[in-house]
Amino acid sequence: MKRTWLGFLMVVLSLVLMALPAKAAAAAGGDPIVIGCPLSTAYLYGWDAERAIRLAVEEINAKGGVNVGGSFRPLKVEVMDTRDLEPGVPVSEALLAVEKLILEKKADFILGGPVRSEAALAAMPLLSKHKKVSILSTGVLTPKYHALIEEQYDKYKYCFRIHGEAKWLVKEILTCLGEIKAAYGLDKLMIMVQDVAHARAAGKILGDLAAKSGWTVTGTEIYPTGTTDFSMGLIKAIKTESQVLSLWMDMPESSILLKQWYDMKVPALPFGSTLSAAEQPGFWKATEGKGEFCLANVVNAGNAPSDATEWTMKFYNAYTARWNIEPEGLGSSSSYTAVYALKEAIERAKSLDSDAVVIALEQTDMVSPYGRIRFTPKGHQVIPSLTPEEGAVGSIFQWQAEKRVVVFPKSIAKGTIQLPPWMKKK
């Protein structure tokens, strides 16, 4: 009788094992795929990227991991602080972080940063030397990045960027400014930028193009990283009768600018082309509501609530549930998507070989929280669009009554732009 029961139990056990998903069984014994993340973790564009990457990794691992030619392997995240968004920190610190991730942490791929444009550009030869596929997903807005890849494809083909860049952002901003001009008759623009490469370049391009499209550019103010008093620039805005302030800053001190703008009742609409402080869900409380009416460009949809795709709010809600805070700004939805894009590329390549994964990434065509994801053939820049069905769609929101309301582009807008009560409509 004992042998009969033993035989029966063995048969049942065999059937149970056969019924288990093959991928889950395989994942249990697979070596992890190490994702190295060089991020400036003390700043928004670093910590939000890390959270989004970890969220995606947790989701993928919960479903069995990544199928590498029939063997399922889990993902493992290794984060190293580049400190490249901190004032006065040399680029060499970020390069050291990237090198440590490759040599000490044995990273198979690099995701996220470096975050500052100067550091990301400097890291390109290092990535090329070690043949490490990298997907930038936060910070780094300089057009020079994908231009270098295109110019020296064989050398820099391992580098990709899955979020928007300065030239496209300028186009979005100009389109949005055109809508503001048509709705309210505003036509005087002051540019206020941080003294970093991407902001200076974008400010100049924006000023030149705005002037050509009928705006009067009343001046350009440049502020060193860490500036805590913007009153003189705001006084100039009042004296020149500026009606829109184009703000391009990724330093947290930019929240002080908005407080001063409110207290001085500057009759100009603040428009954050990149404005990290205003992007965050805690901005309203931090400014005691003085940031109301401020516009902020969070680069990709999904970083503020909208219905860009069926995946947008799923990501938004999952991030909120996991980290007890809403997606916070540039770097959130794009970093999350970067992990899934890498997963798909590895599975199509059936290998972790860098050259094979590069080819697979170049063939990417997937839906994400911010629209259709494809890369330009040689520059490896994500292809943008004003509609999520065609490409990676941006997202500009305005703070209205304690909420971040997406107002641009029209294809995903949840509301319309409002002027502060002390501004008069023409």
C-alpha cells in the first residue's frame, strides 16, 4: 500500500512540475543580467529614474525574467551615484561611476545616465571602449549626443536615448507658445536659463525661433547652478513688460524663482521648458500654492496623468503604489520604458551580445506609457511626435488648484492653459 501511495505521489509531483510555467522554472537557476545605473541620486532626475527602473525590473522578474535564447534570467539593478547634477562636481566623478559599474559591478548594460549632458558626452568613449549598450533615459537633453552617434556610428553605436532632446522640446514649446499667443494675445518673451550646456543652447535656439515666429524677446538671463535670488531678473521682466517667462533650469532652487514671481505679482506667465522643481508632485506644498499657473514640460507623457496610451495610467498608478508618490518628472516614464525596451531587444536577439542587442534595439517598435517607441536608424534617438500613435509624445502641464493638469499637446490634453488673475488678457 505504501509503495502504491508513493508511486501515486510521484506521478502527481511530476504532473505539477510539468504544469509550472517553463519560464518560472528556468528563471530560478539563471544568472542575473546586471543593469548598471549611473545616476545623480540626490536630485530629481536621478532618484525618479532609479525608482522607475526598479519598478520595471520588479515587474519583469515577477513574470519570470528575461528569455535569453530559451533560458530565463532575472534582472539585477546596480546603482552608483554620479553626483553630476551637484554644483561644482567634476565630470570625472561621473566617468568613475560608469567605469566602476562596468569593471566592479560587472554591468551587462548601462541604463539611466549619466544625467548631466557634459557627463553623458564624456562617457561615450568609455562605453565604446567596453562595448556596453547604454540607453539614456533621464537628463541629457543636448542634441550633440545623437549627432555624435550619427557622425561616428561605428564608434558610438552602443549609445541610445529613449527620451526627448532639446531641439524637439523647443519645437513643442514654440507650438505651445503659439497656442498661448492665439488664445491670449501675448507676444513678449523673456528667457531665463541655468548656466549649463543644454539650457544655454536651448535658450538661444528658442529665442531665435521665437523672434522669427512673431515674439519679441525682451532679454536672456543666465543663472549659475545653485542661485537663490532671482529678483533682479524678475524686475527686468516687469520693466520690459514681458508676458511669458521661458524658464530652463534643472536645479531645485528654481522653486525660489516661482515664490518670488508670485510675491512680486510679475505679470508674466511662467513657462518651465525644463523646470525640475515645478515638475514634482510636492511642488504645490513646497511653494505654499505660489506656483499655481506655472507651466512645466516633463518631456514625456506618463510623468503627469493623461491617457496617452492604455499603458500610461497603468504605469502612473503602479509607480504611485510602489513609491507612495506620483511619477515626479523627466526620467520617470522613460526610465521605466528603457527596461522594457532592453528586455524586448535581448529576447529578439536571443543573446546578451552587445552587437546583437544593438541591432535588435534599432528594430524596436513598441507601445509605451508615452506612445510609440522607435529609434532613428543611425542617431539612436527616440522618434518624437505630437500624437502617441506615431511616436514618443511629450507632456506639458500647468499647476491648477493643486493639480498637475496636462495642457499640451492637444492629443493628450486634460485641460486648457489659464492666466494668473493679475494678468490681463489682450
